[in-house]
Amino acid sequence: KSSPTTSSAPAWSLLIGSHRPTGSAMDRFRQTYGAGDAPRPGRLRGRLSRGRGCSRAGCLRLLRERAPVLAWLPRYRLRTWILGDAVAGLTVGILHIPQGMAFALLTSVAPIYGLYTSFFPVVLYMLFGTGRHVSTGTFAVVSLMTGSVVEQLVPVPLELNSSSPEAADFEAQRIGVASAVAFLSGIIMVTLCMFGLQLGFLSTYLSEPIVKAFTSAAAFHVTVSQLQSMLGLRLPRHTGAFSLFKTLASVMENLQLTNVAELVISLVCLAVLVPVKEVNTRFRQQLRTPIPVEILTVIIATGVAYASSLNSRFDIEIVGHIPAGFPRPRIPALHTLPEVAGDTVAITFVGYAVSVSLAMIYADKHGYSIQPNQELLAHGISNTVSSLFTCFPSSATLATTNILESAGGYTQLSGLFTSLVVLIVLLLIGPLFYFLPKAVLACINVTSLRQMFVQFQDLPELWRVSRIDFAVWLVTWLSVVVLNVDLGLAIGVVFSMMTVICRTQRCSVLYLHLSTIRPLQLIQNCYEVPGVKILTYNGPIYYGNRSFFRADVNRLLGLSPERIRRIEKARKAVEKREREAIRTVVRSPRTQCHVNRQTRLPMCTSPRWLMSHVPPSSGEGCCEHVIFFGK
């Protein structure tokens, strides 16, 4: 209550008791640590002038950022790291030879182009990449997506003789399209990097459930596409939606045309590759380097095919001529860029996201960091430059990256030893693979996907941890298997983003205790302060969840918007009638107004009405209520 000497009008004060210290947390923080002015961003003119300036230190810093080899090579520990890099690089190089030729079949080009793709991108990534344990080259999923584009634009003619001039022109057209895809993919990545568009966030939209479901489903596509080579069938390749089921139907319809010799070769190769790969996986810690079963299988199969003349006796399909040396640089088929643009965007997104994800996994494991934007530039340069040497799109690969890390690699210098192995094959050994059966390469393709198939084992754990992630995994896998690789991936990403949107729309709203700022339901013997409600919303507030947020708040506060609107409407109607009544009284010629001497309030009388202005509780100000009395 106010003092009697202050004013005749009563004044009120409210005293709130609290166990908290005086002052807010920010005030106590400033008293303890002091307050400083936040740094203001420089003006645009200053930033532009600094960016436009050129100095020796600035140029060297920019050069080290864009070519990381200049930063890590001078600090290379020769005695400590050289042995591990050499062993890991040679091991991966030996694995690149059969996988490069095998993944070239997925791309629908000759095996020699797989060897080119296993050489040039490796060298370029060693110079510009930031991932120390990343092995680039041919990747099954990227090769499969590129092969679909090649098959759409350059389908196989009904009658094609491998020794005719038309066959050489046909092969040139196919590699021209594949190189155009690599060229456009590289241009997209380099352009985005040069314009400063930080696309490292793209990899976050490919969550772990999406990546695992996508690679598992793509493994089914790869396996089904290799059935015709394993069975010796000459069938057209199906692309687009439901391509997996169309291919299976074609294989079943032509099963009686199976080449028994190629079937036997496939069964023998699978009987050798699968157990040895299982040994490499189970005894990875005991084995210094994994058993190079792929290259051993290729060498033995080539020797047996040459000694037994399998090509002429049983009409099996072989690799054929592999030219020695490097190809001449040439411009890809640029006239096909408008036709391949849409598919190239999907290939670029998949290749970059998988590459950055692998680089981040091993960077976190070994305690260093990568630069996603520099990775974008590295893969962009690799694809752009390699496309001039008849290479198809490349990216980081799962199998070789895992082997590179487990074999003891330390830095990007391991790529030098990998490229040396491929270089020797290109210059000297390549022509010796003339009699290599393509069924062997198909078996290598299928067995290299073993890690993707076993990802089904993660489903029970995923179901226990997060039902939403389980749904994302299942939707992505079904979309890729039923529809197609690129369309299924797009559906998986959209569905994953929809789950995020739904979760931000329907976040929980909870009461908080006044002193502990904890949910009221978790505290015993607590009470609410009358007239005070503290709520917390576990999510951002934006236009998408505005209506849900408002409904939850009204529910917790016991408010009814409909009832409030009815009351407001009734109040406005009453005020309107009161205003009309006042105007009627004031304008009446028979109305007499005077001031009451006791209350000092204006009183208006008429033959039928008496209007009294009732003051507010404070005794001051204009009237709040108008009461009408009928005579």
C-alpha cells in the first residue's frame, strides 16, 4: 500500500518471493567475466578490398589451400610413414586392376577404360584431396548409374561383329558419352567450389540409413546386371523404372541359352573369391595385408583360358585387345551434355556425398579434419581432367578405402604407389589380359559388394534405436530396388526430409518448474505460481508448425480460441450498442445535463433515461462503464 502523504489515489505493489539469486544469469556472467563489445563485421568495401589484395603470403596461403600437397608433403615423416604408405598403396593398386576392368563392364565400356579411371583420378586426388585414407577410382554404384546413361544414348545394335569397324565406332561413342558425364560432373563441382557455395552440408542429407539402404539396394542392381555375363547370355540391358525385374525376366526367359563353360567359370570363381574374402574380413587384424585373391584369380583365369583356348572351343566372351600406353587427350562428346545433364546431377550428388562421408569417417577415426569444399574441388578436378583421357566418373570407393586404412596407410602419398602399379599394367602387362573371360570380371563385381549385402544385419538394431530411421532405410531400399537407382535415391532423400519436417512440426510442449527449469511432471512436491506458466518447446518455431504450436499452448493453458472469439464478438456488440445509446441520449433536445455536487460527475436526465458515468476504481480518468436506468 502507498503512503497517505503521497497521493489520494491508491497505488499497489506486487512482491514475488523467489529462491533464485538476484539478477539474471547473463548479469552474473558479466559480473564474473566482464562484458566486452561484440566484434562488428567489416564493411563490404573493406572485405572486397582485402579479397582483391595480392601479397606473397596471401598467394602462398591460397596455393596451400587449393593444393594441399604443398602443405602436408614438406611435413611428411619419411622414416615413420613411408613403409605403411608403400604397403597400403601397392595393395590397393593390385586390387584396382581387376576392379577397374570389372567396373568398366558396369559402365558399358571396354575394360581398358576402367584402368584409365583407376590411374588419373588417383594421381589428381593425391595432389588436391584432404582425405589421408581415401582411395579414389571406380565405384560400383557410380559406374552402374553411368552405364544406365550410356545404354540409353548408345544402345547395343541387334547385329554387331566385334571385329568390324562398326564395333570400334560403337565403342568410341559409348566412351564419349561416359567421358561427357565425367566432364560435366567435374565442371559442376569445380563451379560450385569456385563460387564459394559450401556444399559440404549435402552429405548431411544422405544420412547413414539412406547411404546403407541405397548401397544395399544398388548391390542388387549390380548383381542382377552381371547375371548375363556370368551365364554367357547376350541380352539387351534394361534401364529406367522396374529395370531390375525386367532384367530378371529376360534372364529367366533365355535361361536355356546359358553357356555352360561360362557358368562353370563363374561357379569356380565364386567358390574361390567368397571364402578368401571371408578370411580377409575375419582375420583382418592378424593379416598385415589382405590376400590379393582378385588379381590372383585374374592371372590364373587368363592363363587357363589361353592354354585351353576357351574362346575358340566354347565361344566364351573375353576381354579382347587392351592397348598399351596412354590414350591421346580428346574432348568428350559435348553435344550429349544436354541429354545427360539430369542424370549427371544425380551421379555428382551420389559420388560426392559418398566420398565426403568416407573421408569424414576415417578423419574422425584418426583424429584429423577434412575440408568438404576442398574435397568438392579435388573430385571436380579429377573428373574434369580425367574425362580428357577417356575416363568415366570416379569417386571414393568403399572396398579400397577400407583396405587402404587397414593395410597401414598414413597419408595421400599411398596414392603414388597405387598409381605406379596401374601404370606398370598400362605400359607393360595390359595386353596380356587379352584372353581374360568377362565372366571372371562379373564374379569380381558381385563379390566386391559383400559388405553392402551384410548391411541388412543393422536392421534389428536400427529398429530398437529409431523407428523413423528404420522407416527411412526401408523406404529408400524399396524405392531403389523397385524403381531405379537415381529415382529411388531421390525418393529416399525426400522421405527423410519429410520426417524431419514432421518432427519439427509436432514437437512436444512441456510445463517447466519456476526455479529448476525442469518439466513439472518430473518434480515431486512442487506447485505452480498462480498466473504464471513457463513452457518449453522442443524445436524451432516457424510457419510450418505455427498452428500446432498455438494449439498446444492453448491446450496447456486451458484456453479456447472459439470461446475467446465469441466473448470478443459479444463485447464489441455491447460496446456498439452502448455507443449508439449514448449518441441517442446526447442528441435528444429534451435532455438536461448537470453536475452532481456530491460525486462531481456529469448527470444527464431525460423524461425516459438517466445516464450515469461510473468512474474507474482509482477515481481518476474518463469513464469506463455506462449504465442505463429506465424510469
